[in-house]
Amino acid sequence: QVQFTESGGGLVQPGGSLRLSCAASGLLFRIYAMAWYRQAPGKQRELVASITSGKTTDYGDFVKGRFTISRDNDKNMVYLQMNSLQPEDTAVYYCNIDHASPTTYWGQGTQVTVSS
């Protein structure tokens, strides 16, 4: 069965950086466009960044050049390098396939908290 295991979150001060990792299993990883999503308290889950099987990337407008998504098809891994973090980036971050349905399987996510 499909499984996504996110890691790398934590508490960071404004302006700091984190690198999130996602281990994927149970799917033919290399053919899927993958994405990072986030959900802040009281808000809907939103798309942060996506990367195609050919490594073409796209980002939410709020990223503004601060984040970089990447993937390793040999290791079935997706990464999100986040720089210049701000309090509004505080959320639980999830990885999944691109255009994942809200009702599909989601991993537990990793908590990112940006606070001084």
C-alpha cells in the first residue's frame, strides 16, 4: 500500500531554514509528479510546491523564491528546502502525489513551527 513518511520539521526562528524529507513507498514513484502541501491551524490544506517526474517544479505564490523542491527517484524521496521562514509558514507539512484528493491517503506530516 502507498505510504508517505515525512520528517525534518521542528521549531525554527524567523529567517531560519529547514529541510523536509519524504520517503515514499507502495507506488511506482518515478512516474508520479509529487508535491508538498501544508495545513495551518483552522485553514485548508494548500499546495506548497510540486515536481514532475522530469523534475519540472512549480510553487505556490506565497513561496516567493524561498523554498526548493527536489526528488531522488533512486531513493523514492522528495525534499523541501525552506529558507527565510516566517511565522505564517507554521503548519503541518505533508507530501503526496500532485493533485492528491483530500479524501485519499495522507501521511502524518511533519510539524513546522516558526517562532521567536
